[in-house]
Amino acid sequence: MFPFLSTRAPRSSSFFDHRPTLLFLIFGRRAILSSALFWQSILYPPIFVRLIDASLIFLFSWHSHNITFTQKLAAYAHLYSFASTKSVVHWFQIMRSGRFVMYDDDLYTPVLRPGNQSPRSGYRPARFPTRNIATNIVILYGDTDSLVDIDAMRLELPEHRLDIRRLTGYEHLDVLWGKNVHVDVIPQVTRALLQHCEKPEMIRNITDVFGTKANFLHPDAAFGCGSADGLENGSTSDYATSTDA
């Protein structure tokens, strides 16, 4: 997952307006929120899950209705990332500017929204050359994800190589851990790999190794040509998958 270009979550957007110096002051310059591992080790797992749920609702308005509690118990233990504070600052800079920009080393540069005045005339961080991307890009996004502005992202990426697919009813984490990813997400990914990779036979060999129980990995399983562990051919979950081409 890469950073989206804007957010519809008011509480999280307020963090983006702070200067990098404040974020470094609060979180330091190493791994951000490393204390999360300490709390994970001492809290009863169901309590830890409830704490993460409450935090996701508060920050991003993610209710994770598409993720089962059992899946949360298994997945939330792996949610923390040893990302540096610098990586988070860079993400905030991208969200503020609404563009894919390089990391800005000037810690005193104010908010970089288009139209805002800069202390130095004409100063702006270098833009990442996304228009030079030569590979095909497939984007799967949840239409209830508060961290997505697909129209802004479309403008930043080469249109002729862009394949955008909307996942109806999905939030940010649902794409990874939702209870119906084997129906709505994985077939889309394998279909894209088969369509764009140089050696599609390598992907087909995966289904040969695992046998019929892995038939849902084949992209045709999502379009009526295969079974998915007892699911009817071509079936989709209540969270339907659609394409925004």
C-alpha cells in the first residue's frame, strides 16, 4: 500500500498540518511509536484488538466491519511497522501537497498546499517522476476508505497504464484482511498478474502445486470459470467488486 493523496478523516487530517519539527519532537527520529510492541506484550489480546479498533475509528473512521474478530486477533499482532518517523513525515508531506513529492529536508518549510505562500519565492519540493513509470499499474481501492481520493491519484499517474478497480464496501485494511478477499481481491490480483507479467506460466504453476483447493487463486474463479472452496462459480461477496477504467 502506498500513501494516498488526501483524506476525508478530519481527525487524521489535522496531524498533516503540523510541521516536521513537531512530529520529530513528539516521536523522535527512530522507529515511530515503538512502545506499541510493549503494550501488545502486556495486554490481553482481545483488549489489544479493542484498543486498535478504537484508535482506527478515532483517527480514520475505519470500523472494519468486513474483518472478523478472529482475523483481527491474528492480524493486529502484525499491524505495527518499524517505519521511521522520517517515513511518516514524508507521507504527511505527500498528503499535504496532494502530489507525489520527494522528501523535503527543509524542516521549517510550512504547509505545502497549492496556493500557500512559501518563505522562499518559488520553493517547492521536487516532484516524483510518476509520469515516467513504464510498467502497468493496477489499483484496488475501497470506496469507503477515508484515505483515498482516487481522482487526485488518477491525475498523478500515467493514464495510459492505469487500471483502477473499486471494491465496494471496503475500507483500507479490508483489502488485506477482509473475510471475502479470496472472492473480491485475490482473483483480481492474479488476473492482473496473468495479464501483465512476462511469464504468466509461473503464476499458473502455483495453482498446479496447491491443487483444486487453490483454484480461487486463478483469476477466472472470479468470473465464472472455477470454484472457490465451495463458493458457486463466479460468485461475489456482499461487498461487490467493480472496475473504474
